[in-house]
Amino acid sequence: MSDTDPLDRLAALDTNTLSDALDFLGLQGATFGIRPLWDCPKVVGRASTIQLGPKTDVRPTTHLISPVIDAVNTTDRVLVIAGGVDGISCWGDILANAAKYKQIRGSVIDGLSRDIEGSESIDYPVYGRGVTMISARNRVIQIDSGKPVQFAGVTVNEDDFVIADRCGTVFVSSVNIAEVLDLGERIAKRQELMVSAVRAGRSVAQVMHDKEFEAIFSK
């Protein structure tokens, strides 16, 4: 097992490799439909979970997500925002500027964002299902934070590891991170050898045969 910081090891991999590692281990964590909402960089960090839901009354309330941003006091956070409502934004440029100031690494949203140019202009990464101009105010509220959430079909806990890139978003629990990283690194090395083999002229049918993947588990 490596002594390197798990976040550094995670950052050296990609979502495809992590998804494969989770598959081999029979673990959930890979999601579908969560993509970068501008040409933003990969995000790697620890989850700060937020649960949203429809607003059901007219009483004034604290704006969604803002209490979580205010409470952040480390530089490893990724906001994991669940419960977005179809057609309604749950992220915007004021929140992005506040998150950037607190050195939050990015937001992944099971929902939509507005003001995406505002996030892009300050290089704040936002991943989600899409964009809209329709405001969350008086439509969507924050219900809870720091608790397990259902995000794109995956249960995500506070402090889970998060990686998001152009292919999607993957979550790994802190309980499983060492095992997943060890296998992910072996998969990445094996993939490099496979690419080298086909570039050297070896039959792709041979290189990609199922039996070849047994080598991933060899020491």
C-alpha cells in the first residue's frame, strides 16, 4: 500500500479507471449524466454533502448551499449537491464566488446550474446535468447537509472521495479508498501496456481478450 496522500493518488487516475476498479470489486460509485458544465478541469476532493428539495411554503429562508460554504474550513472540499429539481437552477455565480473564496475545489450537482459563465470566469469547476436560467429562489431549498445523499443513483456520504472529469463523476467511500486506489493503479498500468501493444502491431482482439484482464490481479 502506498504512503502517498490518497487525493494525490486519486488525481493521477481518471473516472474510467476508477469505474473499472469499482466494477471489479463489486462496488457502486460510478454515475451517469453528470458532466462538466464548462470546459473545466478535473476535480478531486472530499465530499461535503447537501440535500435540496422543493420549497413548500412562502416563508423567507437562508439561501440554499450558503451555510455549507460558510462552514468550510479546509481546502479539500467538493460540494456534492443532491435533489435538484427539473428545470430549476441550484447553483449560480454568487455561490461560485463564495466557494472560490473558501478554496472549495468544485461543485458536482445532481441538477442544473445558471450563470455558468460566472463560474467559468473565475475558473470554478461545476459539474451537473445541464444549465438553465430559472432561479432557485422561492422554488428550491436546502433540506440538510453533512448526511448521506442519493446522487445519480449512488449513495454518497460526507467525506467520501470524489473525482469528476470529462467522462463523468465517481465516488469512493473512505472505507474502500485504499483497495480501490491499489486496483485502479494496477488497471492504469495494464491499460498502458495494452495501448503500447496495439501500437506495436499486436492484434487488438488478442490484447482485449477477457483472459488478458486476469493480469490486473497479478502482483
